[in-house]
Amino acid sequence: MSKPEHAQAPHADNIDALNARLVEFARARDWEQFHTPKNLSMALIGEAAELVEHFQWLTPEQSASLPPDKLDEVALELADIFIYTIRTAERLGIDLVDAAWRKIELNEARYPADRVRGDARRAGEYE
């Protein structure tokens, strides 16, 4: 039995390789039919809610120093969010890395460091 192509580098730091693996996973199970942008975005928000549950009722200090078992649970929730985000972008033909770089540039223009340092208001609240 031969190994799938992804077996050579299961943890490659490459969003394209991860995306290809996710497409392969969905197609092998005939799940592409369910992976519509609507369904994927709904699944993403559900996973985001599961992430929030891990922090509910914690103090800021507790949330920043999770025990190893809780940290692993949070990591898996973040992975679910990441996976659904990648799948949604793939289904819509969005280059997620390019979009993130463009968004950072927009945020840099909206929130100049010399003007907003240490102040967490929304962009429209600055004069």
C-alpha cells in the first residue's frame, strides 16, 4: 500500500500544501457537496464559539496561562477555525495569504502606530 502524497511532509509550513490536503480529505469522503461557503462559514462560527467556551469565566491572567491539557484543547479548536477558514477561501477562490497581507496594509493605514499606541478604540473613534 503506497503512502499518500502528503505523507512525505505531514507538517509542511505551507498553506498551499495544507489546502491541498484538506481538498483531498473532503473529496475522498465526497464532502465537497457540503463544503459550500455558507456551510463552511457557519461551521467556522460554531468552532469559534467552542473556542470562546474555553475562556469563559477565566480571568485575563488565567486565560494567558492555560494548563497543558487545556492549551491542547484550545489548539485543536484553533485548528478547526483555521481549517474552515482555509476551506472557505478555497471554495471562493480567495488567496488567503494575499488577503491577509492586504488587510494588514489597510490596518496600518487605519491605525497609524504613532497615533493609536496604547489605545484600543475602533478606527472611526479617532479624530
